[in-house]
Amino acid sequence: MVQRIPQHRQAYIGIQATSWATVFGPPSVLRKLVASSTALRNSNVVMLPALGPAHAPHLRSPDLEYMIGKARFLEKRVKSNYQLISGSTNRPMVGPNLKQLLQHILEDIFQHTANPERVFEAGISFLNREQDTSLFVLGNTSYLPSFKRTLQKKRVKVAIKSNSSTQERLENHVVSESVAIVGMSGRFPGSDTVGELWASIMERKEFHKKVRFTRSKATCSLVDGYLLINLDSLGSIRRGQF
């Protein structure tokens, strides 16, 4: 008899490449997974913090409309000579405006597994080998060494430019043969540690509390709002933070 594991207790592969993979899940489940697997115990496993589950097709999608909002700039059209490659389909994303593209991006992050190497190959396929090409790296990314290897494999020359002082140090810490086990870190409703949070979730505890703000509690007022926080830990609350 096969026992079904509840979705909130599952560990799953969210990102997968040729020589490494990223596994998401509750920290306690990930520790058991590593302890029960000879292959993982003999691999270079790195435990990393994450703010929440990502690339999780088995979980319900968040409210993307609420997350994106209704700002005017979201209606702007994207220039036709810009290509944004999807991390799940490995094809250019298509949308009439920035809002639609952002929705596709968030769907990729929250709901779809990804393979960076295939994304790199798809992006390289759009390059004109007869022209000089420059790649501008925005911010820090641990994917750059893998992208460089893909360029070498495809025999494509690209001038990579980055103004980040920490990118080189980040590249030196990347281990191409690693399996990254991603957990969570932070403070959560009714829980001071990640372990307490997952224990509460597994016990199906309810932390929603209906409260009414008064000016003695905070500098702004909310009417019948729902909070998942400990008011005593907030300290001084400024107007406009909610």
C-alpha cells in the first residue's frame, strides 16, 4: 500500500541541470531525505535558505493579479526587438504589455520547474554569430559560470560585462557538481523558528486572528484586518507600511 504524502510535506526538484539540482521542501523533510539517500550523502550537498517554495507545480498558485497590481506603467508595450525567454518552455514569452509578461514570469517562478541550461541554449540560438555580442549582467547571479560553459560548448563568443564587485567572488563559490538543498529561514506566524512553523503546518494549526488597530497600538488604523504577525514584536509602526 502506497502512502500519499501531503503536498505541504513534500520535497521536490524545482531546478534541474546536467550536473546539479535544487530541491525545495520543509527543512525537517530535507534532512530526512539526505539521511535516507546514500547518493545524496556521498554528494556535495549544500543547505541554503529560501523565503518560500518556488518552481512548485504541485502547489496552488498565489494571487498573481494582486501581486502585480494595477499601476499605469504595466500597460506599456514591450519593444518587438526584446526577447524574454521563459524558464519553463524555453521559448520567448509573448504578451501585449508588461503586465502580461510579469504574470508569465511569476508563473514560471512559482509553478514551473526550470532547467537553466536549456534556457541558455534557447537564448544563444537567437544570437547572430556574425555580429559582436555583449552580455550585460544585472546584479549578482550564480548561473553565470554555467552560462559561460554553455557558450563554450556552442562555440559562441560573447563579451560579458558586469559592474558588480561581488560577482567574481560569487562565481568562485559556485560548485558545478553540487546538489543544493533549499530550506527556509525567517520568523513566521506563531513560530519563532522554521522548525516550529512546519510543525504547526503539519498539525494544521490556525493563526489567523481578527484584530482592530487603535492608535494606542500603532500610528495608523486598520479596520477589521487580518494579520499573521505578533504585534508585540513590531515596535513602532509608521503610517503607510501596510
